[in-house]
Amino acid sequence: MVETSETTACTPACTEKNIRMFVQNLNVHFGDNHVLKEVSIDIICNSITALIGPSGCGKSTFIRCLDRMNDIIPSARVSGNIHLDNKNIYDPDYEPFDLRKKVGMVFQKPNPFPKSIFENLAFGLRIHGIRKKDEIDKKVVKALQAAALWDEVKDRLHASAFSLSGGQQQRLCIARTLAIEPEVILFDEPCSALDPISTSKIEELMITLKEKYTIVIVTHNLQQAVRISDYTGFLYLGKLIEYGETKQLFTNPKDKLTEKYITGRFG
């Protein structure tokens, strides 16, 4: 069930700040459990925004609100506004299918389809209405190149996606998302199941991708947030405690709770 406030247009100030998405007074309930509480945040174009906080604080719930994945949970109730390109994505006439063309998601564990490397990308393109073989071929190659995977798989495109290593599978999932050419890419702990070398490749890839896309990442790895993000939000017990430029938040946090968390004196 979704409850939305009256839609408001993006202000000139928002345009000047180059905001891709902005969230206003977001609340999420699962049954009687109030998971997110009055969260408001601006997500800046062509940047990486990291969400940090202890387990159960609402990070994944928040990121799933950005592409309305919580809609499939019967007990979920969402109130507030999330604007993308000056439109509230929770308006009744905003179709989730249209939203997910603009906002892609990469999950914690690689989840390739039980198909070939090529078909993992081509399948999604066909679902989105692309039928011409030449166009599909071009988009598959372009996405694999963008995900820094093309050179590793170009000679075995028709091999099973499960023949790839874990890190390669995650980059394949990133390529699958890139193939539909979204505006925003959400990463929900994309490196938690990967070794340090694969993690480094994913991080380097995300830094490259922000030149074209806006990225939001949930991470438990504070060092990762420092390495790759431009902005960081700290969530605790469903509330956004602090949000700002990553360097400022980690070197001079404004809130004592943030300071305790990032210095390991939490709890």
C-alpha cells in the first residue's frame, strides 16, 4: 500500500544544485514496524552517494524505495515523495515498469540468469521492446564494454553465465543493468560476497560509471564509502542522522552519533 503527499514541482534551487532525485519525508512501515522515519535526502547527478549504518537501520529498505521494489511486499506502506526528473515516482499514474527503465538495481549477490552471457543482456533488452538483432548486438557489446567485461568474455558470449567467476558475474549483472540505459544505478552491498581484487574492480568501475550515471550504494564497508563516494548518509534506527560530503562526514562529523559509528565506538 502506498500513500503519497501532494506532488510538488522541483524548485529552481534544486535545479541549480544539480539534483537527480530528491526524497521528502519518506516513511516506510512493514506492518506495525516503522522502518524509515521522515527521511529527506538529495541525490546529486553524476555522483556516488553511499548509505552507511548498522544492520537493520533501514539502508536496503531506503534504496529499494528508489525503484519501488518494496511495492511487492504486501505489508509495506510508504508515505512521502521521491522525485525523479521533477516527477513523484509514487504518483498513482507512474508505472513501476517505466521507473525501472530509468533506475536500475544491482544486488548484494550476483544473480545472473540461467542463460548464456549474451542472453543475460539480450533477454532484458527484448523485454523492453528491442527486437532488431543488430541493435541488440550493439547494445550487448556496448554494455559489456562499459562494465569492463568485454575483453574477458568476447570469445565466449554463448557460454553459460555461471561459468564466470563471482566478480565477473557481478560485472555481468552491472552490464545487464547498463544495457537498458538507466539514469540512476542502485547498488545494494555489491561487493560483500567478493574477494578484494574483484571488489577493487567493481569500485573502479563505479567511479568510471558516475561520469554518465548517478549512483547510490549501500555498504557496510566504511573504507569503501571513503574510497569511492562523493556523499554519505548515516542511517540509524530508521532515521537519517547525518548526510553530507563524504570527506566532511568522515573527518568532521556534525553529530556525535555519527562520530561514534565511524570511529568504532558505537554501542
